[in-house]
Amino acid sequence: MPQIIRNIPLQLSGGPAREAVAVGNNAAWLCPCGRTLPLLGRTHGSPGEAPANFRVACPDCKREFIIDPADDAPQGRAVQVREVPTTDAR
């Protein structure tokens, strides 16, 4: 049986929401900077903000994103992608 691809929200800081796609705890989306290749990540396992190693940074514009899991399970199915403030370590 094939995996089910779901559309989930992509929440941008300071802009309208867009869409990402998810399969299980993985998500892919196009960065609003115009990068032609998609960004890809997986959900984090901690409550609240994701640890730095679960952030996905666009190699072109350095925006950072996290993939939020469903409330019922750490590293559960992806329910949304959020743009987050960029860390200073980049």
C-alpha cells in the first residue's frame, strides 16, 4: 500500500501561510526565497520549541524552519511547518 501524502500548513513569519507536503513524520516545502529544490525535514520529539539539530535551514537565504508533530506523540506525524527565528550559530 502506498504512503499517503498530506498537505499541511507552512507558517511563515511576516507573510501569508503556504502549503507543505507530509508523509508520516517527514515534510517537504519550497522556501519563499525562490529556491527551486525543496527543503526536507522531520518532526522533533520535544515539547515546545525544537532543538537546533531538528531545524532545517535554507542553504540559499538561511531562513530556518521546524516541523511540528501531532500532540499525541513525540516525532509523530507532521502537522505543520513553521518558520522560526534564525539561530546565531549559522
